[in-house]
Amino acid sequence: MISLTLNGEPRALDLDPEMPLLWVLRDHLGLMGTKYGCGKAECGACIVHLDGEPVNACMTPLSQVEGRSVTTIEGLSSDGRHPLQLAWIIEQVPQCGYCQPGQIMMAAALLNKHPRPTDAQIEEAMSRVLCRCGTYERIRRAVHRAASPEVQNG
Amino acid sequence: MADAGVGRRLSRRSLLKIGALAGGGLALGIHLPVRAELDPEPRSADAKTAPEAPVELAPNAWVRIHGDGRIELVLARSEMGQGVMTALPMLLAEELEVGLDQVQLVIAPVARVYANRLLGVQATGESTSVRDAWTPLREAGAAARALMIAAAASVWEALPSDCQARRGRVHHSDGVRSLSYGELVATASGLAPPDRVALKSPAAWTLIGTSQQRLDTPEKVSGGAHFGLDIRLPGLLFATLYRCPVPGSRVLSWRAAETLKVAGVVDVLAVRNGIGVVAESTWAALQGRARLDVSCRPTVNANLDSQRIRSRLRIGLKGRSAVARKSGDVSLALAAAAHEIEAVYEVGFQPHACMEPMNCTADVQPDRCALYVPTQAQEGARAIASAITGLAPGRISVHTSLLGGGDGRRLEQDFVVDALELSLRVHRPVQVVWTREDDFRHDFFRPMTLHRLRGGLDAEGRVTAWFHRVVGPSVLARLRPDSIRDGIDPFMVEGAADIAYEIPDLRIEYRRADTPAAVGLWRGGGYAHTSFAAECFLDELAAAAGQDPLMMRRHLLAGSPRHLRLLDRIGERAGWGAAATQGLGRGLALVAAFESLIAMVAEVALEGGRVRVHRVFCVVDCGRVVNPDLVRGQIQGGVAYGLTAALKGEISFTDGQVDQLDFEQYPLLRFGEMPEVVIDILPSDADPGGVSGLGVPPIAPAVANAVFALTGERVRSLPIRLAS
Ligand code: FES
Ligand code: FES
């Protein structure tokens, strides 16, 4: 039995402790917002927060989250209106959308650490998540927007 | 559900809840009831037995209006990022006189009426969706609107000309009376749809030409959007296949004793494409596959390697070949030229690398079959399902999920075959998951091509002769054999054979040189390889003639006002007349593709010995623009896609196998490498052209030409590798 906090709820899971968190979420808990893109910590499609830090769920065995707190895209906000999600809509970021949960979770971890990130901080963080559709310019704008309360809803 | 038999409904707030619907066992396996004369194919069993909702109106295959006021629009193209889920409903809504906030989307089943006229089948690709839909969808919307107006006029005993439709209501010109579409359904049901409808004049458009927000964005930022891998069905099993890594090789023998010991593994089966491991979770299937003991039959394709392919293509640079286009006599003109230059260009293999790896979910039952699949080719998927299961097409339903990228890869059916065969054998719904390694290894690549170009200049520096031979494997020989005529694969020479420059003596050739490497369609089509060679070589001619590349193009396009307008605008926008900033090189490329035109100027620098693209100016003429923000997104995306191929990796083969199996070996363009993309869309009255592939072809030659401007070094192969 592995105990953790998932999106704010205590959970106890009787699953293979070696199973990566990605497949636990997707195949056993019905949380499909976290995506599989490579399974090797190379693309960032699977980024979730582990005690607030961004981690690649595809390379995080379940055993490693024992007693810790995991947040997925589904738990980022209660109503889908996290400032980043709103900014993503205003800037019309997603194309195919497949990478976007990872992008948003990465950006959310960045804003937790640097509420007003510089371009260089955005670049460093967001270079961890690949987007084949090339939405990077809009991601940059959306992160800045979410980080600037004065323009948030503009 | 009152509307069982109506198809999956998608509201703005809950787009694509395929998983949720599936989990609840609701409204699945159903076909949209289109009018009988539009649907010559047998209905599915479900549609036949489904009770027709009492008050609803389907004036055509695209629009359904319900008595309770719901308005449903049908989407028959695959959303893979390009925005069809927004652009196509806009066409219907514009003429139907409803707002996008008032409609729900229904994903189309497979039916003749939903065929893409430009592709001949129900499929999405080659930047055709808006071009195909432009007139029929507006007419469908207008016909439904006319019917609503006729119904209101009959209720009020008024003239239709006294009635006006606005936001889902018909208003009388008295300014007092009005009825909603829902309220008019009963009356309208008794009326014949109009034979002829008038489309709105462009001046009256309220949606077309505006940057409406995408209908799929809210779900894509909440994590609730459902792609193929997110399909969940009761009793679903997950599967992965071991496929022999060398093309054409088959499994010789296999042992699964260790695999069957993995907790969660349900079964191991030999199928057409390899050995399938079926399990209760993706993880168990992957663990099981890693423990398989398989040996593959040796094949001659184990010789496949990039050097060998290159040598084989090189042979084709000389000797006989098929002629795709010819005017005048190039040999004579070259002989008579004051100056002749010749060059060979090379374009490497490229993968699709869609962010969502290939996958398919199939539920094969004795009397019916359902596919849940991110596909660009619904009709093909149904045909293969029919062939494998032996069921009539009418018993097969195809449910298209969102696609995590497509780019031509999802026109193929290989991943569909896997899911069908496994579900057929295990009698349960099966989701076949390709790993990233599978996805790289078993892609249908953009082929390697070689290009031999020769050009002649007269004493005044005018281009008098142009020769371009494309050498490479045929892509369409497998996909559309009928399209090959006189040895010409139209895909391989598009962008070369239809080159717009007016050159008196011109000859375009294609020499087919097949290789065992699987090849297929790719974003930007054949233009993506031909334009690199042609636009770079034109710059070589300009340099040889001592002319400015933009001015040389202007001279060669004197009779093409649309092209000239583009060139003039890009010149202004990029400040072409003034010297480039110190340390930056500028390069130009111009491409006409998919009935659109694009000019690009790339600004590049060298940083740490590598090419760094800082800014890209784009001027686009894509005819009438349905949604400018979607166009911008597609151009930005095309630039990123093309830059990955121009600057980053390529696919190579050693001992019959693909060398690059992950994102470390085939790196994609990253956040910090994305240039600023400045896009101008020129106004135009022409019918819309395609844009999803449009940004790809010009970026490589624009960057290569910029590298020459900066370093004096010609770039003649992709991806770009600097010698110095
Ligand atoms: S799936 Fe985890 S980083 Fe790619
Ligand atoms: S939006 Fe398609 S991969 Fe990022």
C-alpha cells in the first residue's frame, strides 16, 4: 500500500511500486490529463507537481511518491480558471493540445518559484517541455500575462 | 438519452468527452442520421433501432436543430491542431446566423456525404479542409437559415423578405415578433428545403474573417481534452506490439514464458505486424514486451543504410528520367547561355514525431465493431476494419478523437490494424499503444531526395534556362497508385513542376528511386523538399548574375501580380533595401502551395558555430481568411516544424534499422530556439487556400539563403551542417 496526497485528497494505492506515476494516473486512476510522449524524461508531456516541484511522471516510480503530495493538471485549479489556464485561453496557445498539460504544469511550477519570471527564467523552465506544433511564442506571452495581475484578464 | 442515435454531442463546455461517455456506456456506436438520399450506405445497427427524437430538424448532413433549442453542427474533419474544429463550424454558423457560443459540435461518422472532395475520400490532410468546405458548408448553413425564415414567414403569414435571421432567431421587420429556431422546428419540418440559396455577401459577414477563439481551447487547458490514448471503455485492455525492427522482416520464433509472468499481462498473441502483449495496464504491457524472446527472419533489408540509399539516389542524378514539365529546349538554352551553373541539393529523411504516439482502440464484437482512433482517414479505417473483421461497413463505426498531431502520419492504418487484430482475438476492447521508440522506428518518413539543378543566364544576367531533376522514392505509389502517370509521382515534384517563375526554357524531371525505408506524406507536402532546392538555387543564380535575390524574383514574376504584391510587401516589412544588422544574415524564399502564397525572410546569426534564427518575417496571401488567428498559429507552427527539419536532426539507417529512437537522438526545436515570427496576411478576394502546411516549405530555404548571406557558404543539404 502506498499512501499519497493526490490533488489534495489522501489516497492509498495497492499497485506495483515500480510502476511510473504516469501509468498509475492514466490507467488506474482515470486521470488522463497527464500525457505520455516519450517515457524517458525527454519531452515534458507528463509533468506533474511533486510537493510543488515539477517532475516527469513517466520516470517517477510510485514508490517515490509515498507520503508526498502530487498535483496533476486536473488538480491545478478547482474550476479550470487558474491564472495560467485563463492566460492560455486569452493567448489561444494550444494547437493539437497534446503537450499543453505539461506546459501548463511546468509554467505553474515556475510561477510558484518566481511569481514575476524574467524571459530568461521562462526560457530555462519552458525549454523542458517540447511542442511539435510550435506554440512557444504564445506560451511565452501567456506566462507573462498570468504573471502580471494588471493584464491578466485583458 | 433522448438523442441516442444522434451522434456524440459536444458542447462548448464539454468537448470530446469520449472517455466519459464511454465509461458511462452512453450514446456510442451511433451514426448521425443524415437524410436518406445523402447516405446511400447502410446505417449502423444502432442508428436503425435508435428512436428518432420527436422534434428535430436535419435540413442537411451538417446542421441539426432541436425543438428544445439545441443547434448541432457536424464536424467531418480531424482536429489535429490546425483548427478545423473552429474554422469549419464558423462557415456553417456564418450562414446559419448563429453564434459559435450557441452551437454544439457533433463528430461525423463515416458517410459518403462527408467525403473530402479534394482527396476523394473522407480524410483530412494536405491543407485541404477549408478549401473543400468553403462553398458546401456555407450553402448548408444558408439552406437551413432559409428554411427557418420560410417557417417563420408561414407562421406569421408574412413575406420571407420581411423576416431576418439573427443569432438563432427569426425576427419580423415589425421589430416586435420573433421566434427561435427551436420554436420553428415543427413548422419547418413540413416545408421543403429550398433548392437554391443565396450566400451572404462578404460585407455582411460577422464571423468569417474574425479571430474567433478556438472551440477546443477550454478542454485543452483543463486537461479534459480526449486524445486517442485517453479513450477508456469498460473492460478495456492495453496492448503493445513487438515488431521486427528491419523493414519487411517477420517474426521467426518467439517465447513468452517470462512475459506471462508479469503481473497484469493477460495474453500474448502473434498477429500480422508482430507479437502483441495484452495487459491490464500500459505499464504491464510494456514490462511484458521487454521480457519477450523474439527472433526475426533475416532479410536483405538488413543492408539498408543511409550511405547506400544516398549512393543509390546519386545514380539517378544522371541518365533517363520522366519529364514532369517542359517548355522550350533546356539543353539548347543551357548551351547557348552566357553563364551556366549547376548544383546538387540533398534533403534527409524526416519523421513525423507527433507528440501523441500512434495508437488506436478497437472494440470488435461478433456483430459490430467500433474504432476509437485519432485518425486523419476515417474511410480507410472503416475499410480496413471491414476487411479484418469480415463485418459489413455499416456495422463498423469510427469515432474520431482529438489528434495529438497528424502531419500525414495518421493517414496510415498500420496502428489501426494492430488494435483490430488484437481485439478480434481477445474478444475485449483493446487500446494499442505505440511507444516513442515504436513511433520513430516504424514511421513512414519524408523521403530522402536529391535534386540536380542547372540554370542558364544570358549576358544581361537574365535567367534563360532552368532544369530541376528530383530523385527519390515514390510516396504515392503505395498510397495512391492511380495518381502515378508516365512515371511521375505528383507529390514528389509538387513545387518543382508548378514553379511560378517565367523562364523560357524549362524542364522538370522525376527519377524514381525506391528504397526499403517506408516513406509517406509529411507536413508541407512535396513542397517541403522541392522548395528548398529551387529557392536556394535561384539565389545561387542571383549571386552568379550579381543581382539581388528579391529583384531577380520580381523580374521572373513580372506577369504574376499576386506574387509581386507579396514580394513587395516582404521587402518593406523586412527592410530588405537597407543593410542587415551587423552579425545577422537575411534570406528570402517564396512558395506557392495549396492555392496560397507565402514569402519569408529569415534573420539568422551564428552562435557557438550553430545557426540561430532570430526572426522570421512572413507575408501570406491565402485568399479569403476564415480566421486570421488560426492562420497565424499555423504559420508559426509551420515555421517551428520546418526549423526542426532544417536545423536539428534527421533520420538515418544503419544495418537496416532507424538510428534515432528518442528525442535526444532526434531533437525537436525547443522553446528557447523559437524565433520571433512576424506575420502579415494580405487581404484577398480569392477563394481560401490551405495554410496548415504553408509555413513549412519556405523556412528551410530562407534560412539557408540567410546563412549564405552571412557566411558566403552555400547550404545544399538539410539538415544544415556548417562546414566551417
Ligand atoms: S513522457 Fe515523460 S518526459 Fe516525455
Ligand atoms: S500543441 Fe501540439 S504538441 Fe504542443
